[in-house]
Amino acid sequence: MAKNDQFVSQIADIETDFPQWYTDVVLKTKLVDYGPVKGTMVIRPYGYAIWENIQREMDARFKARGVENAYFPLLIPMSFMTKEAEHVEGFAPEVAVVTHAGGAKLEEPLVVRPTSETIIGHMYGKWVESWRDLPLRLNQWCNVMRWEKTTRPFLRTSEFLWQEGHSVYASGEEAEEETLAMLRLYEEFAKTVLCMPVLTGRKTEKEKFAGAAATYGMEAMMHDGKSLQSGTTHYMGQNFAKAFGVQYTDKDGELKYGYTMSYGVSTRLIGALIMTHGDARGLVLPPPVAPVQVVIVPIAQKKEGVLEACKSLGERLRKTGLRVTIDDSDNSPGWKFNEWEMKGVPLRVELGPRDIENGVLTVFRRDTCEKQELLLSEAENAVASLLGSVCKELYARAEKRMRERIVPANTLSELLSGVEGGFVRAGWCGERACEDKVKEFAQATARVMDETHDMPFCVCCGKKAKHTVFFARAY
Amino acid sequence: MAKNDQFVSQIADIETDFPQWYTDVVLKTKLVDYGPVKGTMVIRPYGYAIWENIQREMDARFKARGVENAYFPLLIPMSFMTKEAEHVEGFAPEVAVVTHAGGAKLEEPLVVRPTSETIIGHMYGKWVESWRDLPLRLNQWCNVMRWEKTTRPFLRTSEFLWQEGHSVYASGEEAEEETLAMLRLYEEFAKTVLCMPVLTGRKTEKEKFAGAAATYGMEAMMHDGKSLQSGTTHYMGQNFAKAFGVQYTDKDGELKYGYTMSYGVSTRLIGALIMTHGDARGLVLPPPVAPVQVVIVPIAQKKEGVLEACKSLGERLRKTGLRVTIDDSDNSPGWKFNEWEMKGVPLRVELGPRDIENGVLTVFRRDTCEKQELLLSEAENAVASLLGSVCKELYARAEKRMRERIVPANTLSELLSGVEGGFVRAGWCGERACEDKVKEFAQATARVMDETHDMPFCVCCGKKAKHTVFFARAY
């Protein structure tokens, strides 16, 4: 067995067993481990560093828009959940409940937050008094819990980390506008930070958030053609404002209900980027969130001057703001190559005595798996430029796949064959019965409705289509 | 009533009713609000921004030491808690318990983490195999829950935010060394970031962490002379390693138990800085963590050029990395002065038509409540230098108070009178009975043991003293 195959053989084949490939990759690269309670995960340093990078980039975007961070309690009185009828119906089946605390039974059971519309609605009801208090726009980074039957690390776990933004506006127009603006922010983030193309649009009634007037989603196509919901924004109308008494005195002296909206992305984004960019060798991490952007592997590292040259190059690159690791462990270069490839580091630099003598370095690009030589004297600019090319290539490749695998369908059987390898774009009459039938027939759901509506007939009943919908099988 | 008194009158007198002063200040400056469940708090944007600044500064220190962040599950199987006998005894009475989830009763109740030694011990038991895996040093930023009877925002709430670091070493010496090194890190942080003097030292057996071999604490003297425990580090010996099977194969081929340690600081630090630096007018925030470091108040802001000059100055200061707010609201300058003083902003800049004409600005220092004029052309350097002086002054003032209010005591009655206004330094024989008697007689506890032991006799029984102890009433 060739050296290069030792690592690859640890990972299931990406084409024939994608689910096992995913499990192998997330465990073997030490992104994550299973927690002791069924359905929970431990996010290990290599995975958590990706989350920290996502947080930093996302948080900066929120702050630039004037959104402020806050922190609301984990435990929500059960009675809050029931104040919004659809909300409790949607979330009650999957909440975890604290019934005892401090050695005694609680008078009222407390729900571990599955999302915080209710408790934040309660506080907003207390804080908002005048039109001067609006808009009120807060976000929190926290853990939430939804008891799920089938779980997979990052994709669906009983506890996960996320951000949830919650805003109140004086008018419905402003709240709706913000709902769309946050969707665009998520889309821009997915494209530029995760190098991940997405489809965005409004969700159907069946797929919307429990209690929302309208939900918008961001969907990404994974390696196997299935869809992963990667972020949602919700326009609540006055549903939660009325349930929690979020009222303000307007300029005209009248007492009015506010309009609320919310939005969230979670550690699921880590699953999304793994299944978008990964390949047969393992992870392929987008440079903006990769914990290590450049790994330097010394060649013949015991030879005089090699380690020093590697360290000096590392320092030069770090000074430009890059995250650089020098692997000076005792393992062989081949072993190191394989390990860092599996871990998805965007660029690997090889530097040995001959390179130093010639004033060059060899760079291996994880995305294309191609090597090239750079001048050592121009390393900073050349490496920065290469990382930019990696981002472009990752995006272009995923975008091409998505484009090629979105097919139109006019019949259920066309739809079925379409969702076996990707997304289907089809007309829909707007009836729940047809949506349910698509699910039953093809195990596919309406991911989002396309802004452009040009499919004339419902893929299911053949009647006039009200919407053009992207259908897919989804995680 | 003078304008200046309108705000002050909203806050209870700091000298005669410190507890009410604290409550008034934290609520009225919108640092925090009460949550709907008794004993919980909502951290509002002005308070959360302080926490973000604390996190950023602390996290950078951890990373510089090579500690990595991770995330472990919130819910801990009840059976884990009982694996370390002292640990369960200490924490069982105050845990919150999830008994139902996903619509069904759980087979085993799950504890909402009060601290994570047990679940992290379990994972370390799984991860650690060889001496090559050591030391293993992880930290997590998360929420924890301890059901408390008497609660106060930031000081003691059922849920709070913190960081908890957990490390495994091959030897006890290394683990003990790290326990002391983290204590020194906390002390340096308190001094330079919170401008807060502290006493550090080992805790008595009675006061140590449940399950630790030794606990070290950092104690700060509050405005009223009481002590606030502001950070702790724990050396666990092999207690948790044995309970959770954290074993490694050593270089000699033998299977050995590791030695663990942990350390934590929490949102309590926000309470500590409020009660250390606050004065009759409200908050006095240390510049390194103040959400707003400089507030610019335009004078005669409707006059041509005033707002523009304020904005231009604001931009110049922001470029140096400062957090600057321009208050261009419709309120009067006097109203603004009062509000920002209550909110504890370190420097207030006043800029009006005459100042602009003369090329000067007026700066009000929140710590000394003194004004001075600076040259507009030298604003960047002058403001930076002033902020440095504020830090020095805050530290010096608190340090002087602490020094003056630590008194020696040779008898219980001397101790009693000492702890009524500050800390007492006294000899202690080492017997639990004497420690208990001090508590009963003077409502004071042993905060930490002084490294310097020079008090010859026990303050309680008069026998030979084994330790010199700082006694105080504590939050």
C-alpha cells in the first residue's frame, strides 16, 4: 500500500458512502466527538476554531449594521411557550424540561430554550414604551436545545450553538425589510466567508418557523445533491408582539403593537462547509474560516538551517495576519502531507535545503491538489494571492455543481429523478396536498420558492402554478 | 433642585445604603435586568459589551499560553456527578435537573452543568492515551447553572456566564505549577484590565472547591470593605482522573493516572469592577473594558460646524482604536453629562463653537471628576495619555483603600471590629472548629491564606498559628 493511501483508506469512499465519509471525516480530523448523552456532541478545538472564525466574521457584520449583543436566560417558563399557539405546537414535542432544581420540585416546569422568541418577547414587552425605543435590535450567541430522534454531528444534535437576532420595529414594512436584509447578509456571508453558493427565498407555509408570518431560508447543495438549510430569517408580523404585549406609544399618542422579526445561523454551517467542499482525501476548508490557513512542512528538517528558514517564513506570513502552523513533529513528510490534507488546510508549504538554496518554496493547493513553486522573497504576496485563488476556485466549483444539478421538472417522475442527484425547479399550485404528495412520492420537500416564477403548471396536480419552487431531499 | 442632582437622586446613597446603590446602578445604567424566572438575569447590551471586552482580553491571554477553546455539552448524566464523592456532595444541592425531553421521561435524569469537571473528565478519559497526548489544556466559554437561594445580578444568579479551563498533566508538579500560573494570570488581568487590586492565596479546606486537592482564590475588596471572590484555580490531584479513568501510557510503558487542574472566572467580574470603582454618581468603568471609552458631547450643537467638528474628532480617536460615542441627541448638555457620568464613561469631551475657534477641547475625567483643556491638534496622544492616567488612578485609589482597610487582629473582638470595615489579617491554628467559630462570631470567612505567615497565634483559640489568614465578610 502506498503511503498516500494509508490515510485515504481510513475514510469511507465519498462517492459510494457519503454518510460514512462524513462521519469518518468529522471524527478523524478531530472536529467533533460524541458526547455521553445520546444526540449530543463535543466540539473539539479544531472544530471550535472554525466556529470562532464564523462568529468573528458574522459578529462584525451585525455590529456594522448597528445590532447589539445581549444575553437572555437559558430557562423559559413553560407558560411562555403556550402564549403563541403555533409556536408551542411546533416546539413542545422537542423541548427538554427542568422539573427539579435546588433539591426541590419546581412550581412551574422550565423549558431549556429551543429558541428565544418567547423570553425575548417578554423582555421587549417590558422595555419598549415609546416609538423612540424602536427599532430595538439585539442578538445573542448561545446554546439551544431541541430533542431530536436522529442526530448527526453539526447537522442535527440535541444541543447546538447558534446566534439568534431579534428585532422590533414600529411598522411591518420595516420589519419585513430587515427580514430580507438579514437574508441577504447571510447569503453574502455564505459566498464570501464559506465560499459556498446558496439559494435563497421564501419558505412555504408548511416549512415556515412555528409562529412566523413568513420564513425565508438559505439552502446549500451538498456533495451528494441533497440540500442543507443553512440559515433562516423570520418575519413575525404582530404574532409575538401581541402574545407578549410589545407595545409602544406612537408619535400620535396612540398605543400600538410592534412588529418583530428574528434570524439565526448555527454550528450547522460547519456541516455545510464540510459537505460542500470536502473530497476523497477529507476536509477542504475555505481559507476565511480555516483554523490553519498555511501549514509549513520542513523537508529534511534535521539539516542545518531548515527549521530556522521555516520559522522565519512562518513569522513573515503571520505578520500579514495569516494563521500559520509549522509541523516540526517527528513524523515523515509523507505522513504530514496526508494528515494536513485530511484536515483540509488550504495551502501546504514545503521547504527543504534545496529550496532554500534556490530561494524558492513549493506550495500545494488543497483545492486543486496541484503544486507550484514560488519565490521565497515574494512569499507574502504570493501566498495571499493563492489563498484568494483558492476561495474563487472553491466557490466556482460548488457553483458549477449546483447549477448543473438543478433541473426543471414538469411531472412527478421527472421530479423524482431530479432529486436523486440534485435540486428540482418546478411549478406548484400552492396547495398543501400537492406539497405532501411530493414528499410522499419523492421524499423531497419545498426548500424555497424562487423569486422568479416562470413554471406554468403544478408538478403534482397539473393545475396553474402559483409559485416556482426548488424541491430537494434535505438534511 | 439643580440639574446635576436629578440623576444622582435616582441612585441610593453609596455610603449609607450600598446594596441599594448597587441595585439602582446596575438597573438604571441598563447593564442588566431581572429575568422572568427568579434568580435569573438578562445581560443587556451595555453590560454584555463589558463581558465581550473581558472575554477578548482573557481569551488572548489563554491562547498566548497555548490553551485551546472547545465546547462540551450542557447536560451531564446524573451518574457522572456521583463519581467523585466530594464533588457530588458540594454540587448536588444546587443543581437544576432535566427529567423530561422530547415528550418522554428520561431514563436517567440530566444535570444542567454547574461546572464541567465530570463531563470533561469523561471525555479526557476517552481522548488521553499516551504521554504524547499530555498536557491537554482546553477552555470553554459557556453558561452554567447553580440554584441559589439569595441572588443578585452578576454576583450570584442561578445562571451565569463564565470560562472554565481544564488541563491534564502527566505529573502533579506540572499540574500544581499551572494552578499557580493561572492564578497569577488572573491577578495580572485584574490589575491591568480591571484596574482592580486583589489578594491571592490558597483557600482553607472548608472553602475549597468540591473535589479539589487545593483551591486558590483571588479576592477583591469592595467599596463597603467586603470581599468578592473574583476567580479561582483548583489543583485536583488524581481525584477526577481516577473517577473518570484519565490514564496514559508513560514513556516507561506503564499505565498511569493523569493529574488535573481547572480554573474559572465569570460575569461576577462585572459585579467586582462596579463595586470596586463606583461612586456616588454611579458607575466608574475601567478604560480597558468600558463599552464607551470617550463620549463626545457637542456644545451648542445646532451652531454651524459643531457637529462636524465632533464627528471629525470622533473619527480621529476611533482610528487609534478607541471606542467613541458622539451624543448628538436632543437632550441638553447637562442631561447628557449626568447620564454618561452615571454610565461611568472614563472620559467626556465637550466641544463647542468657542473651543473650535480656540483649537481646544475640554475633557472631563470620570474618575477624578476634574476638567482640563487639551489642544485639538494633539487630541489623539492627549486622550490616550489621559486614559492611561485614569487606569493608574483607579488602581491606586482602590489599592490605597485596600491597604488602609486590612488590619491585623489578635483576638476575636479585634477581628469583629476589623471585618466591619474591611479585611482582617490574623493567625489561625488550622482547625475547622476555630474557622467555624470566627464565622459564627463575626460572620466572616477565611478568604485566602497569606503566603507570608508571620502571625504567631490563632485569633480564635490562641494556640500556635499554622497559617496567616485574610478574614472578611464576603459576597
